[in-house]
Amino acid sequence: MKKIVTMLLPKYVAAVTAAFALSQAALAGDAKIPVVAAENFYGDVVQQLGGDRVDVTSILSNPDQDPHLFEASAKTARALQHASLVVYNGADYDPWMAKLLAASKNAEGGKRTTIVAAELTGKKSGDNPHLWYDLATMPKVARAVSAALIAADPAHKSAYDANLAKFLDSLKPVEGKVAELHGRYAGTPVTATEPVFGYMSDAIGLTMRNMRFQMAAMNDTEASASDIAAFERDLREKRVRVLIYNSQATEALTKRMLNLAQQSKVPTVSVTETEPAHTTYQTWMLAQLDALGAALGKRGDANAAAGVKGKSQ
């Protein structure tokens, strides 16, 4: 046994020396700031603000997965242990995060900063939790993240300030598109299978129908027969211009409404709860707004064509 210990001692010393060297590098400011974001759109914002100074882990990142069915794993808990900055949504959208944080201690022994979007925006349990579709949310999250990064790494304050300014400026096309759609379609009746896109549709000024149906879908409860009938009537009689649906939560009833919309020739628009791969938060929002604008314009184009035809006769 002594012989084995003697043989392993140099390797142990070498390992300790390497670990010491790494710790010294961290003290010198070479280490990246470990960040965990519950949702990948918040992780994307952190990455844009932190650049190569951050190491971001996003927990919810699969656009094919229903976020409501997510269950935290040991891997998630381990990631949180090493994070010095944590960003999550709140408002009961990701309640597993609060539980994990309460049970998790920062393994590095340092102070962990936690940013909750719902707290920044004054939202609480019972409010629509899809806060990233509210134009006011991301600027507040970005400023809070930037402040946290500067506190953790003050030597690179100028870079973080520049990245924040760039990010805030990059949101202007999204705001401009919303204003454009508001000018053209405010008051237009639409419907949705869930209130995922609710804040954005409110900003555009759309008249959203079938809210009781949507809340039942979001809360995983059964919609009433009368609410289902009202939804179907809106589609059959084309009382709505567009059907907006969450493509990450396509239950049997959602599929039924989609099929009915297609049969009734009501345009449909897919929205997602997580950011698709190879996009940024900004390009993701713009793509969905463009799709909505195209869908809203279909019926208007058809009516315009019919009007021209009627005049010519």
C-alpha cells in the first residue's frame, strides 16, 4: 500500500499544482463567468452582452419540447452549483428553478447573483408568464445582466457597456415592426390556442378572442364545451383573421382547431416558447412578426382583389 501511495504522490502533487495554476488564472481575470439561464432566450441575451467573457448554460433550449413538461435533473442542479449568475423567468413559468436554487449552494463559495424577469417587470403568479413576448422585458433583463457582469468583472466594464448599448439598439427593428403592424391591424380579431403570444398581440392592438379556452390550455385544464364551441364557430364563420398556435404544445384539441382553421381557410401562425436554433432573440421575434403580418394580410389581399373585380364588372 505504501508503494502505491508513493507512486501516486507525484501525480497528486501535479494535479494540485495544475489546480492552483487554474485558480491563479481565474484570479488574474482569465476565467469566464459561469452563467445558467433557465430559458435559452435569456441565455442568448447574456451571451450577446457577455461575449467571450461568459460561459452560458441554457436549460430549456429544445424547440420541439413542451416546456410545461420539463423536469429538472441532477445535471441541472450541478450546473447551478457552479453558476455565479442565474437568470430565469419567474411568475410560475419555471417553478423548478426556485426550488433548485433553494436547495443548491454555490460550490465555488462565492456570491451568486440571481435575476428574475418577473421581478423586474412587476409580474406575479397568475399573470401571463410568457414575459419575453413583452417589449418591456428584455431591456430590463439586459440592464440587470449587464450590471451583474460589471460587478463580477469590473475590468471589462467598457466592453459590457458597449455590448448593452448595441443590444438595446438591436431591439429597435422589433419595436418598429410592432408599430407597423399596430398601424395596419389594430382592432383586428384573432384567436390563439394558448396565450403565449399574448403580450405581443396586445402591443399590436389585436382583438384577442377565446381567452377562457387559452387559459385552460395553458393551465392544463379542460376547456368547457361552450368555450370549445365558441372557438370552432369563430373559425368556421371566419370571425377571426388568424389563428396563432404554440407549436411546442400541440395537444389533440390544438390539432383539431388547426385542422378546422385549414378547412375554413383561416391563416395560421406558429409561435414557440423557446428560441429556435441558429437564431438570436431579435431575429426570432422578427421572423414571427413577419409571419403574423403575412397571415393578417392574406384576407385583406383577397378582399382587395374581390373589390377590384367587383368594380371592373
